[in-house]
Amino acid sequence: MDMNLQNQQIICVACPKGCRLNIQRDGDQVLVSNQGCKRGVEYANGEMKDPRRMVATTVRIQGGRHPLLPVYTATPFPKARIKDLLASLRSVQVQAPVKEGQVILENALDTGIPILASRDM
Ligand code: SF4
């Protein structure tokens, strides 16, 4: 038996059906089964090779109605770097007024992913 083989199950969240995907990993190879459609294969590959998540958090704002402004990542962010992202956003302070969707940080941690304001303030 090949000891490098790893089996795993994950839920595909690419659509509401939520298929339970069986994943067999052999080195860089990702074999997927039980997917309801081909998007499940893409989802599983993404999860295995470059897992990402949307991040919503807050940054400090001066001159606003509240001390904190809700912000979010414009696209899913590399999961392994979310902790560093949250740490770096702790030192960000913006000045009111801010518009919903305004870019708060253009290139978070050199990923090319912008951080946007979730609301006007
Ligand atoms: S595999 Fe296809 S059908 Fe199943 S949850 Fe993912 S996107 Fe939906």
C-alpha cells in the first residue's frame, strides 16, 4: 500500500447542494469522487492546493460615528495568511468620511487583493 495516499472528505460549498466530496491525495495529485458536477473538482483542487476564504473584519476610523469601520477582502484570501492579514489591519487607521466599497488598502500583504469598506461612515 502506498503510504503517501491520503483520504479526506470535504463539503463542496460552490453551490447549495453541498456535495460531500471524497478526496484522495497522492503527492501533488488530487483525485476527487462523489462530486455532483465538475465545479466540485475545481473546488477540491483549490482547497487542497490554495485554500482561500473571504475575510471580514474592522479597522479603526477617525472622525466616524463609530470607532471601527467594517471591511472585507475583495476576493477570497489565502487561508494560511489570514492571521497575518488581521494583524496588519490592526495598525490601519482611516479618516472619515468613507464610502461603501471604497478601497481601504490596495494590496494587502502583497497578494494584490484589496481591502474594501463594508459601509458608508
Ligand atoms: S459538486 Fe457541483 S453540484 Fe455538488 S455542491 Fe459542488 S458545485 Fe454543487
